[in-house]
Amino acid sequence: MSERLTVGVAARLSRYLQVLTQAKKMGKDRISSQEISDYTNVNATQIRRDLSTFGKFGKRGVGYNIDSLLAEIRKILRTQGQHNIALVGAGRLGQAIASSPIFAEHGINIAAVFDTDPEKVGRTIDGIHVSEYDRLRDVVRDKNIIVGVLAVPGDTAQGAADDLVDAGVRIIFNYSEALLDVPADVQVHTSNPAVELLHALYFHLT
């Protein structure tokens, strides 16, 4: 695919991918646009329109073959293969992220974990060694990591982001509440469960 996806289409395809992955784990072979809609709250017509843009994947009354659609969406989102990421922060949130099987299901490998706390350094989280924070730059470059995940307090997030950028990271997933200041060529995706909950409550209660 030569044309770049719009932000909206990419976001919806990512949600479809999540549903398809879970459906496959549940043993399902096929899924309908209405079933995808039920799990994503995206209108079934919009789902069919999104998917038809890239080819004919399903049949009316039969639905989509999950394996085929998974492969196609991964190709469209360019997520085939394995991608190494660095996780900064080995506290409770960092441990939960490192222990989650979700990343591996999508070809994402947590290649390195860093922390400044001497009590955490040297430990392993689900088989991943926690390295000294001072080694961040060398490890990120050695392992060709371009994605960093911040699971640190807000008051240390900017410094960690700066160090990741200096090491060559160009995509940062920010789980802190900090508003990060990064160069224009670096993408920041902030995840805040409280904000997402408020968003959901607004549409439920109004």
C-alpha cells in the first residue's frame, strides 16, 4: 500500500485488529462486521467501508475469515515481523506492561527495561532483565530500538523522553500525565485511563 492512512482509519483498523486477535484466541474462525461493531462501537457500515477500501475480504451472510483479515490488516498497518521496544520504568505499571502477553501477540518485543532504582535493577520481569538507566542510550542503539514506553512518574517523564530521543527513539508511548515536549519528527501517544473513562461517561450520561 503506497498511500498513507489517515489517523482515523489507522485508529479504527487497530481496533479491528485487537478484536480479531481476541476472537482467534477464543477459537473463532469467522466474524461478521456486526460482531466487530459490537466490540468496537464502530458502525458496521463504517467497518465494511473501511475494509472494502483495501479489497474484498468478506462475504454477505458469511462474514470475514479471521486469519485472512488479520494478515491483511497487519500488512496494511505494516506490523508484520517483530518490533523491539524499550520500557522505561519497572514499577507496578512497568511490571504489568512487561508481563502482558498482548505485545507478543502483535509481534512487539520488549527488548529492554530500564530503571533508576537499585532495588529493581538486576531483577527480571517475565524473563526480561531490568537494566541500569545509565545504559539506556547504548542498549537502545545496539538493539535498533525506535519505540519507547514510559511507565514513570510525571515529574521524570520529560527527562526520560529526552534521553530516549537522544538515543534515536522516534515513537514514545507515554503512560504518565506529563505533557511531553519533543522534536517534530517524534510521535507521542499518551494513554490516560482516567481521561478515557471520562470520555466514555460523557457519551453514556448525555
